[in-house]
Amino acid sequence: MKYFIAANWKMNKTIAETREFLRNFSPAVEKVTDVDIVIAPPFTALAAASDEIQDTNIQLAAQDIFWEEKGAYTGEISPRMLLEAGCRHVIIGHSERRQYFSEEDAIVNRKIKAAKKAGLGVIFCVGESLEEREAGKTFDVIKREIESGLAEIDPENLVVAYEPIWAIGTGKTATNEQAQEVHAYIRKILGNLYGNKAEDIRILYGGSVTPDNVDSLMACKDVNGALVGGASLKPESFARIVCFKKEN
């Protein structure tokens, strides 16, 4: 199984900064063949990023999507618009969307259906808060988000990202054992939904991945990649993550 490592830049980088990043980053990863390398810049920089990654091994993702094809939805972006901008993937269900924009599981499901219908790959995010973890509800939250978010969704071109909310942007990270435990549980729930096809779904870890912890995280059995936030904003840092050291 090929690894999948994606950079989620969130609300960072201008068009000029995006071009500069990619001109430094692309040569550093040009020989990587065993990782799907994905960049998710802000909407405003998608076209510039698409231009910069032509003829490279880097793929483009959007950070969000709307479920309608067109219409009176001020501020929204349709699947067709993302495709035209050069996107191959889209992040859906990120905890910041759920927290700040009240995106419930039903909305996440509608977005996933729209993305899949358009032929976009989906990076589907799930994860628990610190309060939920301390209350012993981690598995309950994960199960609900997966079963609701993936209702009537086929597993083709689907990636699941586990993002422990308590570890995002905090400098904290789950231990390898904690990450593997939740990833194995996600695999189990996916197996209930998809049978043997669940073995082909890549599960990413998305809680403060850095050059310092990526090697050990990627060695976990059910960790098939990473969704990287802050550590993806510098080309040398993200290149080190993409070029993580594999176990022999």
C-alpha cells in the first residue's frame, strides 16, 4: 500500500508564498515514488499551485467543498470548480470545520457524496476532543462519525484521517500506542461497512505530525500516512516528513 501524506495549510500562504514554497519543495521530493504527496492550499492559491505542480509527483487538494453544483450559495465552492482548478482530492469533516462552522455529520455526508459524484478523492476526517477522550468516549465518537459520514458512500478513492482534536496545533501528539489503537479501531469499523475492501483504505494520522515523530508514527501497523498542519508550512520540514525513514 502506497503511503499518503497531505499538507493542510489552513488559512496560510498567499499566492506568491505558495509559488515560492512549491519551487523549493518540489525538487526535494521529486524522487519519492512510494508516497502520494498532496498539498491543500487556500482556495485563492489553488490555481497557482496547480500551475506550479505540473509535471511533478505532487497532487492538489482543496480544504472544503459545497454539495451543490451551482447556485445562490454566497461564499461556497462547487465540486466542478475544484476540478477545474486542478484538484484531485478534498478534505471533508475537519475538526475546525465542525467546531467553527457547526458542520454536523449529516452535512459532512452530503459533502462527501458530492465530492465522490464529481470524481474527487476524499480525505475524511474524524477525531475526538480532549473532554471526550478523558470521558472514555473516543471509540463512540469515532464510530458515530464514520457510520454517519460514510452512509451510502463507496470506499473507492477514500482516505480516512484520524485527528485527535486535543493534539491539533497544541504540540501534543498521541503516543504510537494511542495512534495505533484508534487506527486499528477505525479499520475495524470500516471493515463492518466495507468488508475486505477496508484493507485498501489508507488511514492517516493527523495530530501534530512533525519531522521528529513521523518515523515512529509511520511504523505503526495501521498508520498509512499523515495529514500535516503546521509542520507542512516550511518546505524543508514537509519534505523531511514526506521522506520519512522506513523500517527495514
